[in-house]
Amino acid sequence: MRINMGHFLRGCAWMLASALVVFQLVGCAGTGSYPPAPRKAQTPDHRYKIGPLDTLNVVVWRNPELSGVVTVRPDGRISTPLVSDVLAAGKNPSDLALEIQNELSRVIRDPVVTVVVSTFQGNLNELIRIVGEATRPQSVAFRQDMTLLDVMIQAGGLTDFADGNAAVLVRGAEGGKQYSVRLKDLLKRGDISANVDVKPGDIVIVPQSWF
């Protein structure tokens, strides 16, 4: 059977052009389907809420025997000397300290209690999670005035396979609304206009590049 080389070459060119169109459409859909994340989305007066598996340093002034380091159990509770099964998860350290202080006042005179979070695992609503083609996908605790750049520094930036400008930010505080973010422009090109505020509960999804 003889092959018409002209038809064959035209067919190959058509298939190549079709493939390029498909890839372009996929790329456009990945980057253009969500609105850009708002530059400003600060969380004023944010106070950290304790989460399961956080480590707390409970200090009772002038009562070292009642002080100590405790880990919040998976059920969200802690136990300290003279105070058992106190719900800690979902409370900020100051409120928890006041609750322990009130419990201790039943057995000792004028207790003064402080609670310091020494290691953070975090309530899911307090964390920012980075998944996909980040160098170190992880969850990080939200800090006041935290930005996308801060988050990606902790995650070690992007892998060589990341499609940074197709990344998506899922905002838990807005019922899972999705925004596009330009991580490649921010991290590789130093375009500070691509930096945006983050909020507790955000998820940053970094897809893999098609090319």
C-alpha cells in the first residue's frame, strides 16, 4: 500500500494543532475559571484558638506543683493537677487560663494562672493548608497580618513541576469560595502585586504543570 506523504504530513500537522488547542483550553480553564483573590482580607483582632494535640504550658503562680506542660487530647480536653477534664479546644489561652483559675479557687487561695501554647497543631479552622506542588506541603498556624508570601516561604516555595499561576485559594471563611492566585509571578518573578492576605481556614492548592 502506497502512502501519500502529503496527506500524511497534513494529517500529522492537524493532529498536532488539535493537541495544542486542547492544551491551551485546559490551561485557560485552569487559570481563568476563578476570580483573583482580593489583595486585602485581614482578620482584625485575631486570637488563636487552641486545637487538639497542641502542647500547653500551664503555670500557676507560686504553685509549681500545680504547673506543668500538657498536651490537648484528641477529644479537645486537658487534665492538670486538681483540675480534670477541662475543655481546651476552641478556646483562646487567656479564656482557658481564667477557667482553670476559677476551678482552682475552690481549693487554693487567689490562684493566678497563665496558659502559653508552646507547640501548635491547631484547630482546622485556624490552620492554612498548602497541598499539591509545594516543596513542603503542610499546615501552618495563622498569624495576624499573614500573607500568601509568608505561607509559601514556610512551604519552601514551588517544585519544578508546579503550575504556580494556576494555583487556587479556597477560602473556608467564605464557605469554600475559590480564588485564583499567581504564585509563579509572586515567587519566581518577584511580582509583589500577586501577594494577597490569607485568612484562617484557607487552603492553597498548587496544581502540576501540563508541560
